[in-house]
Amino acid sequence: MRFIHLSDLHIGKRVNGFSMLEDQRFILKQILEIAENTDAAVIAGDVYDKTIPPAEAVELFDEFLTSLSEKHIPVLIISGNHDSAERIAFASKIINKQNIYIAGVFRGSLDKITIDDIDFYLMPFIKPVHVKQFFPDTKIESYEDAVKTILQNTNIDTTRKNVLIAHQFITCSHHETLRCDSESVSVGGIDNIDVSVFDCFDYVALGHIHNAQSIGRDSVRYAGSPLKYSFSEARHNKSVTVVTIDEEVKTELIPLTPIRDMREIKGDISSILSPEIYTLANTDDYVHVTLTDDDEILDAISKVRAVYPNVMAIDFCNNRTKALRDVNPIENTEQKSPVDLFGDFYEIQNNEKMNEDEEAIVRSIFESYGDDR
């Protein structure tokens, strides 16, 4: 059996004010082409970016599901922490008849769907409080306790091939899970679940982390998001995971090519705007530009946008900003005069001291207000 493993579609997402719907429609068409050669599609949570997605996002996902259904490809979906569990599961009993299975709300047990002799268990995003209400006599203090409790109360036939679909933060004692800025993970590691909890499954299809990776063993995998959703993902290689389960489990990462990449550019403005540089890549990409010019650039954003229309952010990295980062805190402020304090501020801003003429002007201003100390 072969199935595609997807997650973190985040349909309807906006990045730095830019709608990603056109990019998402483009990438979902690529995914549909890949899905044609598979027996099922797994979506491991965060279908939408918001609990109440915009109408255009719902329409796009509806088109995607309809296309999969028309190709007679069963679809298994769980809710993620960005989804509204109740909304995403709306009419799920009706669409089950179209071989589209959605586990939105955890109701005390896992849904099991069997396809081609493979048992798929659907575990929507859960918190300890969600599980505690169904097992009030069990000590559940952490996310790991919650997941363990669910699995201990699930009748899993280990003589068969079993797949778990989950949307949680999984860790391994000797493996660092690679995360990025666009993910939300609880502070302090209270949501960590050790990979050993899933030893009874042949494959674990994970969502929640945007960087495709395996955790502990190759058959416990995050599919990653199909698009880059922050500049911390600029160096990610986005893909679709295709899983083959026969006597053993094999995974293949099929690259995805976006209509617009997300990348970072650094240099002085004349270089960045020169044909020698901008012709090296697609100028319609989403870019984060860092300018290194020491001189002030008037209306830098307009100048950059004339060449890179989808610039999302501009920063500056020059002698002035380096001085701001490296400067030691100003000491003994209470003993310093306003002129001396302004002189410290001037030096931080300009990476040089005021000259005598500038200091005289500042002193005269403070004297006019009767406070030059």
C-alpha cells in the first residue's frame, strides 16, 4: 500500500500581511498529481490557519477534497491545534460515504479506519484536559500521560500493520526536533511526548512541526508544511512524504516547487537592485531584505519593491545597528547631565561622538530650558 502523508496546510494563512491562498492553490495541484499514484491521503492536522477560516480557504479545501474523491482516493484527516475541531468535523458522518474520514473532536476513543489491510488510527490534537474527562480515575498531568492513556485503552492488534495519525510535539532523547518561528509549542516542554510511546505502530504520521523530519526512527515522521510560512523556513526543502507499507515500511520525499519561493537577501542597496543580482532568481519571490548601507536610504521600501514587488520585510545591518547591539548599558545615569546623556545617545545612534560644535548646540538648547547641569 502507498499513501501520501501531508500536514500543516494552514489554508488561509497570511504571512506578513500577504495572503498565501494563490500559493496554496498552486501547491495543492502539485499534491493532487502526486496523489494519483497512491492508495490514500493522510492529512495530519492544521488544515486551516485559523479556527474560523475565511470563506476562500474553506472553498479551496473543498475543491481539494472533491478532487481526491473524484480520483477515488480515500482521505483520512485529523484536526490540529490551529483548527476548530468541531467545525472541521462538520458533516463527517455524511462524507464518510465518500471515503473521506475526519476525526475532529476526541470523544474518548480513537477512530479506526481499515484500508487494504492497514489499520489507521486517527488521534486529533489533544490536551490533557481533553482526555481527563473520559478517564477521571487516571493520573493525567502531561501530554505524554494523555497519549499513553489513550493508547493503553485502545485495542491495537500488533499482528497487523498499524498506522497512527497524530498532531503533537514528539521528541527523542538523542534527537533534537527541528522547529521554526511559525509553529506554536508550549513553553517549558510540557507538551513533549517521547517517541517510545508509539512503539506499537508501524508508521506514525505526524503533524505540528513544519520541517519534514523523522523522530527516533524513520517510520515516525513529520511531513512538514507544503509551503514556507516564515523566513526561519527559508532554507527548508518542502516536500510530500509518500509511504509504502509492505513487509517493511519505506518513505520517499517528493519535492514540491512553489509558485514563489521565500528567501533572504543581504547586501548594500546598489548591489541588491543590480541586474547581476536580481536576475539570479525569481524577483516575484517573497523576500526579506537586509540592507548593509551605512548611509541613510530615503524610502528604502519603495526602492526595493520596485524590483522585488513581494518584499515582506526590510532590516538594516550596518555599523550603526551593530553599535546598538554591542553597546554596553549606560552607567551612572543619575550622575550625568542631560548633555552627557544626550551625548551617550548620539554615540549609540551614530557610532561616533558629537563634535564640539554639535555639543555646543545641544548645551544651548538645554540651557534655554534652564537645565544643563
